[in-house]
Amino acid sequence: MRVAFLGLGIMGHAMAGNLARAGHEVTVWNRTPGKHVEGARSAATPGEAAANAEVVWMCVSDTAAVERVLFGQDGVDSVLSEGMIIADSSTISPVATVHFAARVAGKGVSYVDAPMTGSKVAAASGSLVFIVGGAETDIARLQPVFDAMGKKVFRMGETGKGQATKLAMNLQIAMIYEGFAEALTLATKLGVDAGKLVELIGATMVRSGVVDYKAPFVLQRDFTPNFPLRLMHKDILLTLEAAKEARVRLPGLEIVEEVYDLAMEEGHQNLDYAATLTLLEKWAGVQVKGEAAA
Ligand code: NA7
């Protein structure tokens, strides 16, 4: 398919590369010039990238960035034509998603929200899981594009439901990880080896995909960003905002947000969100170490 891919960050660069390798005709654009993708043409503006595309795929930071790419100067809006599909893999506000979809619907353009789960490792290996909202017919048309970048597509309902579900998923990731980090900190302070605790977790019902994935990085104190702390913080804020609008109370997540806020103040925004552990360590006066770190 002819795909315009907008946003070549940690996730987008890998996804666009997989699209080009799978034989799609890809044109890429990135706000900061100088980023290219092998096998893809580069465009100077989002509008230039999207001209003549069948699909416009976005993967940018936040709601404001999506709005700018779509409706800003030289944006996609000026070149939209009937039958095009806009797909958005950024994690943004579900309410804004529905508004954006309504704005382009008048031009006969469909809108599919397709945030994903799986961090940069899954993006690189083409094994992302897409959490999708949109019409079934549009999602079926996008199947070859999904196939090139991911291993599974879950349709959660109409446009906006992908983003709503993604927030519910990241709420769990943030809180499961925070539970793990607090347990590691306490156990270390009480003299328990972190590596042994991780081994025990793996053999019990406390085990989780989040802990399986994060434990090796944490034990090696490798906080290079798979999923940057600033983006998880953004998702937590989006989730709290969506909860407020829906009159749902999330007291646990409110506290976790405070930890992220302080971690941002400490300058950890570009580390992995696993680095929230370092705050707990600082408060406890310990450093988590495991034998697996050797
Ligand atoms: P990154 O690596 O932080 O990349 C963010 C991308 O978004 C990058 O290409 C940015 O361009 C672009 N961006 C940021 N702000 C804007 C604005 N205002 N206009 C246009 N483009 C912008 O994030 P990831 O790839 O890890 O994640 C992307 C999304 O997927 C995010 O929503 C996650 O939560 C999930 P830059 O290179 O900085 O010019």
C-alpha cells in the first residue's frame, strides 16, 4: 500500500522500516529533519508525505503533536481525499481522537486509532500488538500494514476505543511495575537479595509479564529507554484526565503519578520508566542489586 508514515521516534522509525522492508510504498516525515528510513522516500512536510497516500500512519508524542500533524500548517488535512484512512499509533486522548475523526469524516476519510503495546524491541522485530478502534471494513483494509509491523490486532470497538483501552492497559503496567519496584526496595532494605526475590516471583502467582520483562534490566541497572519515563507520565496524566471526565476515581494511580512527577523533577524523563525505582531507593537509602547483575 502507499503509506505516509509521520513521526520517526523510537517506535516510529522501527515501524516505518518494517513497512518498507515488507514492500509497501512508504514516504516518511519527521518534525526534526535528518531522520531517514531505508527503502522509504522522505518528505519535507506532513502534507507532502500524505499527498497521494492511501494510508496516513502517525506515531508522534502526544495529542498536541497529532493535532499539529493533521491540522497545522502544511498538515495532512490540506491533501485529504475521499477513501483515505488515517491511522494513529500515538497514545493520545480518546476524546480528542473522536474529535479528530469527526473533523476528517466530512472529506470521506476514515480514522482508526491503533495504539500499540510492546516497546522498542517489539517495534524492531515487527511483533507489536495493536489495540484498535474503528470500522471493521477499514481495519480489514489496513491488515497488510498491521501485518508488516505487528503480530496481533485487537479491535476494541469504534474509533476512540483503541485509545481508551490503551490507557487502561498502561494504568496496569505503571502500577504493576511500581509494586515490583517498591517490593525490591523494601526487600533490599531488609537484607534480601533482589535476584533471589525475582527468582521466587517467577515461580509464584506474583509473576507477571511486566516483571518478566523488566527484571533483567533492573537487576543490571540498565535504565536506557525502552519506554521513556516522560511518555509513561504522559499516559498516566491522560488516564487521570479520562477518569475525571468519566467520574471514575483512581486513587492508586494518583499516587503513582506523584512518583513520576518527582522523577521528572530529578531529571529522569529520558530514562526508562523503570528508573522510578531510583527515587524509592533514594528515599530508603539503599540500592537494589541482584546476583543476576553479574
Ligand atoms: P519518541 O521517541 O519520543 O518520538 C516522538 C516522535 O513524535 C518524534 O518523531 C518527534 O519528532 C515527534 N513529535 C513530538 N512532538 C511533535 C510535534 N509537536 N509535532 C510533530 N511531531 C512531533 O516517542 P516514541 O516513538 O517512543 O512513541 C511515540 C508514541 O507511541 C507515543 O505517543 C507513545 O506513547 C507511543 P522529533 O524527532 O522530536 O522532531
